[in-house]
Amino acid sequence: MIVTVGGMILQRNLVAVVILGSVYSFLAATVLVVLDAVDVAMTEAAVGAGLSTVLILAALNLIKSHQSRSTRSVILPLVITLIVGCVIAWGTIGLPRFGDPETPMQQHVSPYYLANALRETKVPNVVTAVLASYRGYDTLGETTVIFTAGIGVLMLLSRRRRIKPLNNESE
Amino acid sequence: MKQNPIIRIIVKLLVPFIVLFALYVQLHGDLGPGGGFQAGVIMAGVVVIYSLIFGSTAAEKLISFSIIRSLIPIGVLIYVGVGLFSLIKGNNYLDYSALHAEAAVGQHMGIFVVELAVFVTVFATMTAIFYAFVERQRQNEEDPE
Amino acid sequence: MTGSQILLQLNYWLIIIVMMMGFYVVLTHENMIKKLIGLGVFQTSVYFLYIVPGKVIGGTAPIIASGYQVYSNPLPHVLILTAIVVGVATLALGLALVIRINEAYGTIEEDDLYGRGEWHQ
């Protein structure tokens, strides 16, 4: 997966970058299945590998698809990236070991959900039960966000294109 | 791509299976992985692939743009409506136990309706966004150059 | 926690490397579409950051079935499910903005945009 991302950084042809991104999403979905996150894997595969790629390609169809040569220096961003990476790595000291069932993360709310979801909602898929019933407000907010994004895109893209592009936008 | 007969035949054969798969994922969200989001995206993928192969005019004859545009808020309305229904019956907002005499069955029904609402909104939004991009391309080509 | 124990958390190292690569793309590349893609890579690595600690060794997917006792934690799955869909919504809005910028100014490279006087209003 790191090789895929490295290829994505170095490529200049944007279509190739997008296809590599789709490959990356598929690999991520496979890893997610290994990590027992089957719902997330299905969503990541459908959204990341399918829909994201299609949308970016459709957008690239409207603008040029090649990236011109960069003229900025890369030293400062590299240094910033390395420093931030090291700080985050230092933060992972406190994170639990892989697969440990005794960590605080597994203690408080999750055992309650796992023990009671079937009895209280008759739905065996705990993720769906939590998403739609125990945390229903969050899903309502998420649906509203999708709705807002759709409205936003429709508002931005449904007018006719101006013929002279160099005037200041006055609509 | 419109001229290649192999792709056209295969896509025509595949489309009903993909629709079936999307409905399967939606309705089996309780028993296995799945649910509204995945199913909505897969269904939107059906419209996308049909539009890619057969052109956007053919896709618009399949499902028209104005229907999709009016479907977007309906999902949100269903979701909010379920919550208000619980409120009217005297329970908390979005407390599904008010939907049926037995609390667990009420929860199950509530989850089903909510997943349906999510499916409708996700499908309509993703399809509408794709249509908007394609429409822009068509407008660019039709403008007097 | 000594230095060798930091190195043992290999799974987190891989996540951080991918996260920093995405961050680097957002910082340096001026092409706006590539920035959006870099942001997407960054988001994916954050999803892993949430899901990896949730796995229980010997557990299975959090779907209650007879015969399985130990399950992985379902709570991060719920959060990340929401995050993925919100991420694609943001991507779509960002792409729409890029299309409009391209039509208004003719380019999507940030250096060219800074060069023109109209960008700093």
C-alpha cells in the first residue's frame, strides 16, 4: 500500500494517479476485512474504489489531466512532515498493543452493545443496530450532511458556463 | 464506448444483477454486513455504469434527473418523520419503541425504515452529483465555441 | 516505554507513514485535484488509525451468531462508516469547486493563480 501511495505522489499524469488511488482503496478494503471490519470494508470498497474514482475522472474530463512541473522548494514541507510524523509516533506510545482485549477501549460501552443489541433490537448485525438505533442522531446528522453536499454541488454546477472566463464572477 | 458491442451486451446483462445485489445488501443489513450506505452507493453505481456505456440521454430516459433531484430530500424527511412520529406518541425523539406495542419489534421496524431513508438519500445524491458533472460537460460542448 | 517498544508498534508506524505521505501531498503539490486526492489518502489512514486498536485477537466480525463468543469492537466501525460517506461528500463538493475555479481562471495550479493579481482580492 505504501508503494501505491508513493507512485501516486510521483506521477504527473492525473488519470494514472486516480487509478492508483482506486487500487489503494481496494487494498485498504482487503486489509479492513482482515481486521474484522466487514461493514467498513464494504463501504470503503464501494465508495473509495468505485464512486470516488468515477467522480474524479468525471471532473478531470472537464479540466486538463496533466500536472505541470512544480517550482516550489520541497525542503520545508518535508521537514514539517517529518516533525509531525515523529510527534504522532511519540503519541502512539500510549496506544494499546495490537489485539489486546483488556484495553479501556473495549471496556465500557462496547460490551453493553455486544451483549444487549440482539435482545433489545432483534438485529444481529451490531454495527447496524448501533448506527441506526443507539446512535441514531449521528446517522441523522450524516444524512443531512450528504443532503447538503448534494445541494451544494447542484447549486455550483447547474448554471450555464460563462463565455468570457476572465471577467470577475458577478453572479 | 458506445460502438463496442461486447461491452454493451455485458452491461445490459449485468445491470439487473447489480440492482438485485444492491437491494440484497440493503435488506440484509440486519443479518450481515451492509445497510443503507453501501446499498445506496451500489445502486448509484448502476446508473453511473449505464450512463457511461450508453450515454447520458439514455440514462436520463431510464431515470429522469428531476425525479432524482426530488428524491434527495425525501430520505431526510422520512428519517425526521420517524422521529416526529415517536414524539407524537409521547416517547423521546427517535425512540423507536413507540412504533409497536413490543419494544424490540418497534426497534426493528424503526431500524428498517431509517436504513431505507439513508438508502434513498445516498442513492439520489450520488446519482445527482454524477449527473451534474456530466451535464456540465454537455453544456461546455454545446456552448458556441 | 523504551525506544524498542516504540518500534514494536509496527502497525501504527505504517499508518503514520501513509498519513504523512498524504499530508505531504496536500502541502506541496499545487495542482488542486492532486491535493484533493492527497486529502483522501490522509483520510483513509485515519480510518485505519481508528479501526486497528479495535480488533481483538481471536475475535470475529461484530455480527452476533451462535458459536462465536469473542467479537471485535463495533463502535469504531460505526464512526468510520459515517466518516467514509462524509468524506466522499466533501470530495464531491471540492471537485465542484475546482471545476468552477477552472472555468473562472482557466487553471488549477496554485502558482498560476497566485501570479494573477485577481486572486488576492
